[in-house]
Amino acid sequence: MTMDGRGRAVVVTGAADGLGLAIATRFAELGDRVALLDIDGERLAASVRRLRAAGHQVAGFPADVTDETAVSDAVAAAVERFGPARVAVSNAGIAPNAPVLDCSKARWDRVIDVNLTGTFLFTRAVGRAMVDAGEGGAICCMSSGAHRLGRVGAAAYCASKAGIVMYAKVLAMELGEHGIRVNVVAPGFVDHGYREGLGDFVSGDYAEAMAAATPLNRRGAATDVAGAVEYLCSDAGGYISGAVLAVDGASSAGRFHIPWSGTERDPAPVDKRPPTERSSSPAGE
Ligand SMILES: NC(=O)c1ccc[n+]([C@@H]2O[C@H](COP(=O)([O-])OP(=O)(O)OC[C@H]3O[C@@H](n4cnc5c(N)ncnc54)[C@H](O)[C@@H]3O)[C@@H](O)[C@H]2O)c1
């Protein structure tokens, strides 16, 4: 069940903007036929127009991922348009922050509904279509570094993103016999401009501080995440399922750093052999 033949049918949620749009664009540029799902019909239509103008085979399907009927209708319409999906990316997510003591039940419910229940509803609909088609496939779910490192003011978001990781692991186990792989991408801070619910804190001092705290010393780009998703959904990732791939410039690799006050490298070990026994190759070879 090879994954790399181009012209595959791909479905991406939350694809009108941000990471979802970058992911949809990556697959479209590779020659796949991409169905873009999003709750925001206007922005979706604008993004689809731009992609079509660039010569790509794409179509937009407005849907709220928390609406069970709308999701299954949109997936069915996408399958009718482009054929059985081989790749599905559950990316739609929101992050309206509030400290726990100030968090209303409505806010909590919306975050869990969009991020976690939306992932369930979409991957269930697309998973059923993949199983019916019998050609295998690859599903990728969007989590976040917040699945393993807590973030003050974002309990609902962190809980939803941790939930996605465990959900995807179980789905990977259940769909493995059908040749369907399920993986998770966990981005660190990716700056692609304004984000719904976060205002413009993603630029300016905060963004600079995040970049400085990242070992690769730069902010992530949407294309970094798109590349990781593409890899997981390709033959190169053919034996990867149930995995979580951090795309974060090593910002989750560790926390503490011990200052090094030395100014020079440690001296090289002294070669104690007589000069006649030394060769250009290192001792012992
Ligand atoms: N940008 C980052 O730094 C970052 C880091 C880690 C994880 N993520 C995750 O990546 C995903 C995309 O993030 P982003 O930065 O591109 O966000 P974004 O706000 O720029 O885009 C999200 C898209 O999802 C759509 N959407 C929102 N609610 C929806 C719903 N109910 N149904 C369908 N579509 C809906 C929005 O209309 C929007 O087009 C999210 O799941 C987010 O949690 C982002």
C-alpha cells in the first residue's frame, strides 16, 4: 500500500489559514488533490481561490468540526469530489486562554469540543471512509508541545492536546490492521501572524523570548510543520504509527542549562607513544 503516488486525495481540517493552510498547500504543491475543511467559509473560499489560481487541484468544504453531521457530510463530499482519502490531517484547533479559576464551563467545553471531540469526529468519519476503500492511508493529528509541558492559563488547551496524543495512539492500534497509520505532530511555537483567541502576542517581545529559549534559536515556521506532516504521511514514514513527532527546534529536549565558564576547549589527550610508532591514523587503529 504505497503512499507516495501523487494525485492522492488529502483532507485537512482548519485549512483556511495558519498551519492547516500551509499543510494543504504542501500537499497541493506535491500534486495531491486537497479538500480543505474549515468553519470560516469566507477565509476558506479566499484560500481555495488563491490555491486554484496557482494551478492546484483543491476544493473547500465549510464545516464546524464539532458538528457530527457537518463533519461526516463534508468528508463524504470530499470523497465524492476527489475519491477515497489516502491522507487526512486533523488540524483545527483553538486556544482561548484563561486561568482555571476564571475559566467558564462554556470556554472549557468549547476548547475540548473543537480540539479533542473535533479530532474524534473527523478522524472517525475519514477513518471509516479509508477502511471502506481498503487502500490503507495515513492520518495525522495536530497536538502541541503543550501535551507534555503545562502552560499557565491554558489548562483546557493542554488537557485537549494531551488527550489527542492518547486518542491517536489508540486509533493507531485499532486501524493498523487496515494499513492505516496514525501519528501526531507536536509543534512548539510557530509564528505565522495573528491567531484567533491569542491576539497578537505571537509577535513582538513574546515571540523574541520564545525564539531565544529555543535551542535552534529561531521561531518555527508553518512550513516546518507542513514538512513533518508530509513525512509522516509518506512512504518514508511507512513503519511509523502511534508516534508523536516534536517539531519544536529542541525546545522540549530539556529545561536547564549549566553555564560553561571556560573559554577554550578541553586539551586533546597526549599521545604518549614514541614518535616512531606514531602514524597519521589515531592510536589503536
Ligand atoms: N501556531 C502554533 O504555534 C501552534 C503550536 C502548537 C500547536 N498548534 C496547533 O496547530 C493547529 C493550527 O494552529 P494555527 O496556529 O494554524 O491556528 P489558527 O487559529 O491560525 O488556524 C486554525 C484554523 O482552524 C479553524 N477552526 C477553528 N475552529 C474550527 C472548527 N470548530 N471547525 C473547523 N475549523 C475550525 C479556524 O477557522 C482557522 O482557519 C491547532 O490545532 C493548534 O492548536 C499551533
